[in-house]
Amino acid sequence: MELFSLFFSAVVINNVVLTKFLGMCPLLGVSRKTSSALGMGAAVVFVIFGSSVFTYILYYNVLVPLSLEYMDLITFILVIAAFVQFVELVLKKYSTVLYKALGIYLPLITTNCVVLYVTLINITEGFTFVEMVVYSLATPIGFMMVLYIFSTIRERLDYADVPNAFKGNPIALIVAAIMAGIFTSFVGLI
Amino acid sequence: MKSILNYGLNLLKENPVFGLYLGICSTLAITINLNNALGMGVSVIAILTVSNIIISLIRNITPDEIRIPVYIVVIATLVKAVELLIKAYAPAIDAALGVFIPLIVVNCIILGRAEAFASKNGVAASALDGLNMGVAYTLSLVAMSLIRQILATGIVNFTNPFTNVEVFSVTLIPSQFTIPIFSGPIGAFLTFALLAAGVSAIRNHQPKLKEAK
């Protein structure tokens, strides 16, 4: 039950995009089409889960015994960069279909702040291994959900008559404001 | 006077935040009050200037294929140093900004300037560019935070982060007329959208002025 509430709160109530404002660049960048939103979302779920498990193990088995906790930031960002590169190479070699679907989004993920945020929160919140797994799956799923909803709205916005100054990103941010309003009303559900 | 005006106009048109949409995650998240905005802004100015200097110094010995990881390590080291300094000397800022200090590593402005400017230019020019971009970023943060703080609480105040002594506090709007929603996510997105629209309106307007002349 506790794990479920952790999952639910990370997906909906404390949604990483709309309440923590992370991952704004992909939200504005790849939300023009639903297909690219889903591709980016899937790639983010995969990378966040993988790099979270990796950094968690690395932190508690290497950095803590050597009392090198202050190296966390440098280690994590390198692990993320290396992991993204590694996933790209593996996909390229073994699954051309998946690579074609996710390939172009992968390099962008290194600078997606959600990834670094999740790996840091796993440590600062003192999650157990199971909690860490649940949290690092739930957060990117929440990201993917918002990205998908956002892209369906933006596809229709293309046909709307928007004032000149608001064309492009400003109107998208207005949409985000309304969505944030909807999501803040979930507070208190659990 | 005219050069100051030009500088301001350029700052507005080539603004990294409202014009190029770089580093907007932290802009949206921490601009609840002036203190946070200045704390974040000064940290970014310091990191951006020093990272531009270092990257410009090593630009000739960095192999091209692995330049991005090298830049990221340089930036992460500087961010960690700043984080530890803030934790030691300004705990109030550390408590307010929290996880957003380590997240400066993935602030696109810093990597963006390293890649676009410092890796191709000399040390002095890179330092100046870092300072310039950092100031533009800080001014954007201050603009956002002033609007949000005044509308949400009606008060503008500044507290010295090192001693926790309030430097000044001005009440502009009586508390029964404030709009608390502006300190939350809705206000953040709304303020940002309107400021970005304003900047884009000025940009759209500019070429027409030149044609008229």
C-alpha cells in the first residue's frame, strides 16, 4: 500500500513536470507530434530506470565505503552520459526498429534534468532498493503521461488562431499553466 | 545613454531565458521570491564565468570526440564546489533552493555557452561572454521573481543570506488583494508565458522599425 501511494504521488500529485518544473526542454521541444512524444517518453522511462539502479548501487557500494559521498554529482552525471551512449550503441546494433523509434531522442536525454533529479532524490530521500525502483519508474511515467497529453493539445493548437506574439512556445506555456492548475487539484487525494 | 538602451534591448532580444528558452526549469521553479532568484543568479554567474574560462583554456587539448563529457565534468566539479560553499556559508539559500543547486549541472545555458562560445574563443572573450550571459539570466530570474512575489504576497524583501538579517522589506499590495496562486506552478507558467510573449512581440516589432527608417 505504501509503495502504491509512493507510485501514485510520483505520477500524479507530485508530477515532475507540472509541480517541479523539470524536463521543460523536451516538453517544449518534442511535443509537437504525439508519436515523437511517445518515443521520447519511452526512452526517458528506460534511461531513468537504468541509470537510477546503476547510480544507486554505485553510491552505496563504492562511494559510501570509500567515504566519497561528495563525488556524487560528478559520478552520477558521468554514469548518465555513459549509460545514454551505451543504450544508443546497443539499440543501434541489436534492434534497428527500436533505434529508429527512439534513436534521435537518446542524445537529448543526457541534459534532461529529470534524470539527474531522480538519481539525486533516490539518495537524499534515503529510499530502500524497492522504493527506489518504484520511484524511478513512476516519475518518468508521470513525465511521459504529461508529455503525451500535452502533445495531443498542441496538435490541435496548430489549427488555432493564436496572437502573433504567443505563437510557438508562449501559448504552449499557457497550456502548461492550465494543466498545472488541473494537476494541483489532485493534492490531498492521498 | 543610447548605448545603455542598446545593451538593454540586446539583452532582451538575445535573452537566454525568454528568447532562447534555455535554463527554464530552474527559472520556473525557484523564482518564488527575490532572495532565491539572486542566490541562484549569482551562483550561475560564478559557475558560467569560471567554466567558460576553464573550457577556453583547455579548448586546444580537448579531443573533439569526447568534448561533451569533458565539459560536463568541468561543470559538475564547479557546481559541486559552489554547492559545498553555499552549504557552508549560506545555509538559508541551501534550504530554499535545495536540489536545484546540483541541477545547475544540466542547466542548458552553461553547456550551451561552453559548446557555442568558449570552445572556439579566447580566454578573455569567453570570460566576458560568461559574465554577460550570467547577468542576462540573473536579470530574467529577478524579473520573474519580482512579478510573482509582488502579486502573490504583496511584499518585496531581501534578506542577507549570510547573516539572515533582513535588509529591506516593502509592502506594495495589502494582503487582502494578493493573488496567492502566483507563488504556485500556475503562476510560474503564466508569468513565464506572458514575459516570453512580450519578448517575442518586441522581436517581431524590431525589423519593421528598421524598414520604416
